[in-house]
Amino acid sequence: MTGQAAELHLPVMYHEVLACLQPKNGRVYVDATLGLGGHTEAVLKASAPTGRVIGFEWDNEAATLAAGRLAPFGDRVTVLHASYAEMAVELTGLGIGPVDGILADLGVSSLQLDRPERGFSFRKDAPVDMRMNPGSAIDAATILAEATENELADIFYHYGEERQARRIAAHLCKARASSRIQTTRQLADLVAEAVPRRFHPEKIHVATRVFQALRIAVNRELDNLVRLLTDGPDFLRPGAAFCVITFHSLEDRIVKQAFRRDGRLRPGKPVRPTTEEVATNPRARSATMRCGVRV
């Protein structure tokens, strides 16, 4: 993906995010999932001329593209090559806080989905990688090769909510005994073989939940999310919004429960993308936005 493509990238729930954060001149915001910079660009425009954004992105390629896209905003934007799980440490180190809003868009970025070699999708054959940070030590192929059958079943069940988890894990372990599972197409085909046709879902590929589960395991997404939800409210000034966009029920449940239980936040109702947005951007279809306000 080129810098031009980054500029054309449309962030999910653009208007809803702005309605939640209500950016204003002179305020400071955190984009915990910078990606290609679409949401940050919107916040910077809405908070002109002096509003600032601190962006976290642990995919170095995405961070570089976002920095190029956001260069016209000068020192109003700071791009940090770090996971949002490290937000507390990074903001404290920079002497920043409290801030006027935090955004986290938990979807896989367009850059990662559109690059077959990143291994997030089975639409094209590629190595089973799935690391959001290419510098991380463990990729999906390693988990598929080294996890026990029970460990794989637990990953598929707990992270993918896959009802055929044990059947799939058993089939993968049998297959890897003769040949290492190395490509996305190979993995998708093995999952399809493992699940009887009558159990194949109607609206998604039968391997979708397995891919989701492996991605979550590789990147420790749920652990990182819990850490963000725990640390985030401490960095919000009273009246500031904590906006989180999720893309599957597992994440949304975690955010919903955290917002409800956290006495530091006043949770609002969930918001879904408009039919018009879904028509023009199918990736927004499964998005849910929750906005909590610091009390």
C-alpha cells in the first residue's frame, strides 16, 4: 500500500467517532490504534488550529505511512511505534496527561488485510504469519506447529468462539504430523476438511473463526485490550470520552463489561455503522462503537 493509498483510506465510523470525542481546539487526544491515520487526521482537522494527537502503532510500516499522511499537521501529531498496551508508560514518559479523549479501533488494518504476505487472510495463499508487529517472536505457524491439541482447541474455542474447536484441533494435529502447516490456504482447507459440511456457517467461511482466534493469540489482543481498558480512564480528564470500536462479539463483551463495572466511566449505548457506510465500506459491517465518559 502506497502513501497515496493511505491518503484514500476511509476510517470506520468516521462521523460517529467525532460525535463521541467532540474534538476541540487546544485539546490533546490519544489514538491508541493509529493504523493509516484516518481517524487521527479527522480529529486533527476538527481540533484545528492547535489540537494535538498522540498516536500509537506497533506495525512499523503502518506507522511510517501514517506519519507521511499526517506530516502536514507538523508537531500537532506525535507517532509512537508502540502497542497501546504500553500507553500508560509512554504517556507518563512524555509527561502527557490527562488527555481529552482516547480512541481505539480494534479492527485489523487495511494494510494488514491487503498484504497477503502478512498472513491475516485466506483470500490469497501466503505464509501463516498474523503478527501485527512483524518484529514479534511468535507467529501463527509457530503456534500451529508447537501447541498441543488441547491448547489449539482452547485457542479456537475461547478466542474464536468456534464450536467445532476440538474436531478442528484434532485434524490439524493429525495433518501436521506429516507436514508443517505453513500457508493460509493450507490452513483454511484443513479447517474445511475437519468440519462436516452441515456445520459450515452460511455467511462466513468455515475457517474465519479459526483465523480470528490465531490472530488474537499471536498478538495477545485480549490481554492488551484489558490493559488498555484498565489504564485508559486514569489518563482522561473529567468529561473526556473513551471511544472503542470492536469487530466481534468477544471484544465487544469485554468492552461492555469493563465500561459498566468501571466507576470512573459513564457508559453510553452501543452505536452501529449506518447502512450507507456498510454499503460503501463492507469492512464496517461488524463494527460496534462504545463510548464511555470520564466522571
